Amino acid sequence: MSAATPAPHRPAASLCLALATGLPPLVAFNQTPAATLYNQLLALAGWGLALAVCARFLPRWRAGLTTPAGLALVLLCVAPWVSLFWRGLPSSLALGSAVILLAGLVVFLLAQGLPAATRPWVADAFCWGLLLAGGASIAISAVQVFAPEWADGTLIARSGIPGRGVGNLRQPNHLASLMMWTAVAAVWLTERRRAPAAALAPLLFACVFTVVLSASRTGFIGVAMLALWGLVDRQLSRPARLALLATPVMLGLSWWLMAQWSAEGHAFGAASRLSEGAGSPSRLAILHDAWALTRANPWLGVGWGEFNFAWTLTPFPNRPIAFFDHTHNLPSQLAVELGLPWAGAVLALLGWGLWQAWRGAARPGPEAPLRRAALMLVLAIGLHSLLEYPLWYAYFLLPACFALGLALPARADDAPATSPAPWQWVGGLLMAGSLFAVWDYQRIVAIYAPAADDAPLSRRIAAGQHSVFFSHQADYAAATSLPPGQAALDATRRTAFSLIDARLMMHWSRSLEAVGDVDGARFLADRLREFRNPTGDTWFASCPTAASLTAAASGAMPQCQPASDVRDWRRLR
């Protein structure tokens, strides 16, 4: 501990860091329509508190802005504002993205600004938080698989996939990534002798077993990463290396145990999941379509937050039938939304930062063990980001940014101290903003889950459309409940940047028809046919067959005929 580190404040800072990391993944309570909103708001508030408390330990935070990783985060922070003011992205979507990205930047600067002598105990607190989240999630997933009747939906989330653990984040891949982080945290804490060395192998087995319960193919690759860590990191203790090298054996044993259990008639999600194959045809198809959009918009992209809109409204006859709002691949997502120059700059800077972290972790020295553990946390979530989009969630983005800051070189201990006041203000704003968002969200809850004495639907929708952060969700209700016409069409064009589904496309087409844009209505119907969705198929069931369809077909809705031309998606904004 350096002389500049106030010892009396360490317990409070440690507790805040542990809770900011450990509590958000454990919240099961949610309100329709956003299942993990409260997890994200708790992450923002928790890290805001940690930022306010830890600000006194920062000697020189501005240096983090000049690092490649810091510059990459700054470039990303600009993107939502560009889409808001130049592209017309709805303000509720732009503000939500902007707040989470800005929080990620300040958390990164917090980690980067910590002096070398402060970092080990900060990392201890951070990893205790991960161990708390992971240990509780192991128990939660066991309940979801072996005693699903115990899941009440308030303390323990119900799994919507029989035989698979999803944790309280309700997504198998998120549970698997949390297990990878828990395993890395366990290695760090046992190596630091903050936890008994004998506990490492059982903890790793519990993490691997939970990955099997999740049936996440990404998680299985993550287990291989743990084994690779044990193989290449010769600075780990012998027990830690052996435990990591044994993780593939733990995976095989966990599979065998679950296979024995399923032989008694129980559902085993991993077996059915892997029978689909190692890859996902729909994911490959969405990457193919995203690249086609990137080639069509190479310089400026389709706009931050606009992939869903552009992809759904661009003709793709062989598109995957699921509705996607992300490409499920971080480089592809940035390229299609920001364009190749901007995305290339962000990815190059991030790659440069990872190279710096890798080089520093490979060098012997007192900082090397911490930097290797932090780098493993970043690589684990980086792997997930090649197959999913976990970094769009605050409870993954903020810890990942903190770990990235710890993986890079520390600032000098004797750097001049800066005033903690600005950081305390930023932390306070994150906490206050999170509380405001909880209140703001209640206007949306009243639309989708009204109380018996709530106002009529039209008034609840109107109130929700004044929400600062969630008005796009009120617009969805307006678009799908108002009579077809201009008001419904305006609401549709705003909510369509969030997620377009079959129901919204049907109402959108009807509203275009109602305002006289019949060919636009047909174009929307043509796009809906490409999804081969049961809701759309039911809607088209009344259409005459191709053989009997003529311009004078009696009673046929206009959407039964194809559009006369192909529209650019921008014309439907």
C-alpha cells in the first residue's frame, strides 16, 4: 500500500467494488417488458457508488484517455450522439446507449488511474464480487435444472428451457460467461492466498458443471481457454496449473454425470443442444447478410443502433427466419453500423490495447499476475462477443472495462493527485440516473402490466411516450394498438429501431395502406414473407393463390400482391 492510499477507506471501497460486480447478475425480479433492465440499472448504480468511493485513490486519471483502449471507448461514446443528431435515432435509444458507453469509459479510467500499489487489493475486491455472483449463480442454475418448482421468478428466475440452467440473467450464454469469470476470479484469489488453495479445484469443477447445465457451446470453448491458460502460464503455482489443465476432464465428468441423470427420464439440455451441431446456420446467415449491408454502406454504415431496421427492411430472400437485432459478432456489428473506417479505427485501437496488455502480462514482474488474470477476464468476454453481444449489457460491459484497465500498465504511484470531486459527481449522477430510470420505467410497466385501477390504455401509452429512456417501448404499444393511420405509423417508425417483429410489420403495413402508400404496404408484406413466420403466414392465409390472383381479385387485401419496386430502407424511416 502506498502512502497516498488512505487505509481507513479501503474496507468501504472494497465492499462497494465487490457489490457492484457481484449483485447485478443475481437480481431475478423484473417487470414486463424488459427482463434484465433492473440488472443493468443496478450495475450502473453500483459502479457509480464504487466510482464515488474509489475516486480518492486516483492519482492521474486523464492518462487513460490517451491509451489506445481509452481512445477506442471515446470513439464509441460519440456514436450514439451522431446517430441521434444526424441520423434521427430515437432519443430514448440513443440516450440509453450513450449512458452505458460513458459509464464503461469512466470505469475504464478508474481502473487505469489506480496506482500499482493499490491495484492488488482492488482486484481482490473485484474478484470477490465475481465469486459472489458466480457462486450464487451455480446454486440458482442447479435449482433451475434439478428442482425447477423451487424457482419463484422473484428470487430465482424460472428457466424457459427445460433441462438448462440460465441463472438469474435468463440467458444460458450469459451464465456460461459468468462461470468463466468466476473461474478466473477463483484462480486469482487462491493465488493471492485470499482463499484456500484446496478450494480451487472444487470451485473450478462447480463452474464447469454449471457450464454443462447451461448447454452453452460458447461456454464449452471457454473451458478450453481455461485449460490453455494453465498450459501457457508458467508463473502460476503448480496446484493452480493442474486444476486449470484438468478442466476438460471436469467437463467430461460433468457430462457423464448429467447423462446418467437424464437416463432416468430427466431433460438434459446440453445433449439436445449439441445435437444441433457446433455452429448455428442462422448466425452464419445473419453474418452473411450483415456483410452485404456493410458492402452497401462501407463508409458511414447504417448508423449506430440501426442494424435491426436496415436488415429487416432490406430484401434478403434467404434470410434466417428469426428476428435479429444484432449480428451476434462484435466486429461485424461495429462494421455494419459505423462503417469500415470508424469501426476499423475502434477495432485497431482495441487490438493495440490488447497487445499492450498481452505484452505486459508476459513479462515477469510484480504486476504480471494481476495483469494476466485481468487479461483472461477480457479474453473470456471477448470470445463471447464473437458469438453473441454481451457487451451491450451493463453488467458485462462495466466489469469488462474495469478488467481491461487493470490489464494495462498502472500509473506511477507518485503522480500528482487529482481532486476526487468530479468523479464523485459522475458516480452520483450514475446512481441518481439509475433511480430515475426505475421511476421512468414504471410508465412503461403500466402499459404492459396494468393494475386494476390504472388509466385507459390510450392515456397510459401517451404517458409512456414521454418517458426519457423507454419511450420506444410505449411507441410499440401505440403502433400495435392504435387504428391504422398516421399516429400509428409515426409510433412504428420510432419503435422499429428497437426490434421489429411480425406483429409490428403487419400493423406497419396496414398503417402505410391507411395513409395511401399501398406500394409501401406491399413492400413491408414482401419482407414479412421472407421470415416465414407463423403470425405472418396466418395473415397471408386469406390471400388467393398465385394462379387465381388478379388485379380484380375480390376481397383480397392489397398486401397479397407484391410491391412494384424495391425501396431503400431509408425511405421507410
